[in-house]
Amino acid sequence: MTPWLTIVGVNPNGASSIGEQANMAIQSAVAVAGSKRLLDILDVDNERRYIWPSPFSKGLAWLKSMSGQPIAVLASGDPMHYGVGSSLASKFSIDEYCVLPAPSSFSLAAARLGWALQDTICLSLHGRPLQNLRTVLAPKTRLLILTRDGSAPAEIMRLLCQAKYSNSLVSVLENLGGNNEAYYEMRAKDGVDHNYSALNIMAVQCLLDKDAFYFSPIPGLPDSAFKHDGQLTKREVRAVTISSLIPRPNELLWDIGAGCGSIAIEWLRCAPHNMAIAFEHNQKRACMIRQNAIQLGVPHLCVVQESAPNCLLGQPQPDAIFLGGACSEKGIFETCWKMLRSGGRFVANAITLEGQAVLSDYHENFGGEIVNITISYVKSVGRFRGLHPGMPVMQWRILKP
């Protein structure tokens, strides 16, 4: 089957950025779709131009109605890298379309800066929460950030200052590939009040402030990293718990009785592209979970403020479940076990004797593994110091067949 849909990557210098094949596809198309900016760059005649509408689904419906006719869709740079190409590819079969990329903004920026692209983190904040940036901030890391508009660089620099990266070296590259290309360089703390061209990409060389502490994505954040009311899985137990849950990319965790959300938040921080739902019936704690999630760079954490097990029904099927409270509540484990996918992991912690007795019964009936986690802390003993054990935590972990 000959593809009827051609997705063409375009750079700001217009016709010179596309090859002969792309030019032929545009000239022979009955309609050319894209943003007004790209349609103007290629000087597409009014009779054939289709300005892609909002919401995206409206344009997609139009494109499906044109199926079989020669259509060209314009995209910025590489359509398959944070572009419309990947969205369209998921809606049509591979033999219906072809993609003709141009150099992406990331490639152009790396070329201008002399950066090795494979050693640089590339991300887009176009249509995504600004707080997502917090998860990739790390000393000596290089970032290339595709922004949404001219005011975004200043917002990003303000976030860098809030996150204690105020001395980071920032470059704003405007209109890459165009005749009006421009380049600005500054420290994050010095660029919080500037506006730039709507078409820009930011380069950041991350430098942590001298008085700041780096929060690693490896599980075991300090307890002080979370706002909580005492309902918190302590740091060392939390690290063991996350290890038992075995986080993997593109998987969903249920955190039931989430407290301040520490388990769900650490799960999201340590594996890319995964998801989590925190179930917490207490309104104040649910609010704390949302605040902690934003502060620690995982604003996409879903919070359900209802009581288990009823709130579990109808939720997306999880790959892993953590039960941190209410082990003895009737029906919770049974519902979890039924909803957990085959091969999924279930982990439950209990401190009270009542909760531990329930986990012991589950272990006897279902198998799995029970471990006892005991952590000791140094405290004063008169003129000396001694190790005082904290309350032991029983952990039951099991893999669903």
C-alpha cells in the first residue's frame, strides 16, 4: 500500500529545510495541515491549507475523514521527537504514512553549543507541568528543554532558583535554524524577569547552590523531605519497601493508606514513565500528598480521597500494590489480590501486633515471604551514646502467580 499521509519536518528557514521528497509530497497533496506558522513558512496556498485546530482530536477526526487522499502534515523539526508524528503514528497503520524528519530543535541546539546529545537530557515542557523538571535536576547534569512560549524560560529559571540551582548556567536559543536566530547566556538567578521569542529552547548546566542538599532518585529520601503529621514510612523502611515493590518503567502502583504519599512519590521518582495512585481518605493528608508530589517533582501522582476497599473498584489494574495501613480492614486484601495483575507484586507493612497477626495469616494461606525490619538509632545514655531500636516492622511480600 502506498502511504497517503506524509508527515514533514520543517525548520524556521522554510523550504530550504526540506528535501526533494518532502517538497513533492507537499506539492501533490490535496491538503496541507499544520500550525499557521509552519504553513506561512512554506507559503502554502489558502485553498489547500488546513490550520490544525484545538483540541487535537478535532484535527484528527478531519484527517481520518481524508483517509486515502494525499495529505501532508507539517511538524517542527523531527516529528517523532516530542512531535505530532508519534501521536499520528498511534492512530494509523505503518503502511498509511511516512515520516520525513528535519533536524530537531534538540539537534540544532546541541550543534550550536557543542554538546554531545547522547550525554544530555532532552525534555519538553510544552503542555506538561513545569514541576516535572525537578525530577531531572542533578549537579553537573546538562538539560535541553523545549519550552511552550516566550515567558516559559523565566518561569523555568524561577523554578531553578526555588530548587537551589540558582547559579546554573542557562542559555536561551531563539528561532533556531531561522534568519533571526538569537542566543542569550546567563545565570538562572539573573534571568527571571526576561521574555523571549515564542520559539525557543533552553540549555541548562545544573549547578547546585552551596547550601543546598541533593535529593537522589534512589529510594530513601530524608524524612524531612516530606510534609507529614507523623504518618510516614520512615526512610530506611521506605527504601526496603520500594526495593520489594521492584519499580519498573511504565507500571502502575497502588499506595493504599498513603499517609503523606512517601511510597508513591519515591516509586515515581525512581523509574521513568511509571504511574501511581495514592489512596487516602483523610482530607488533610490527601492535601499533604499533593503538596509533597509537587515539591518533589511528581505532580502527575493521582490522589484518591476515599476509603478502601470500595474506592479500589473500577481503578486501572495495578502492577504493584503497597498496603501501609489498615491491614486488618475487612475486604482490602481480597480486593487488592483480585485486582492485581498476574505477575504483580504485593507488599504490606505492619507495626501493631494486630496487623502483624493478619499478615502472618495471609502468609500461611498464600505463601510469599515475611521479613522483620528493625532499625536502631543513636541516642544519649547518660554521658555516653547507645543504639536504641525503633519499632520493628513486619513486611509481607508476595508475587501473584
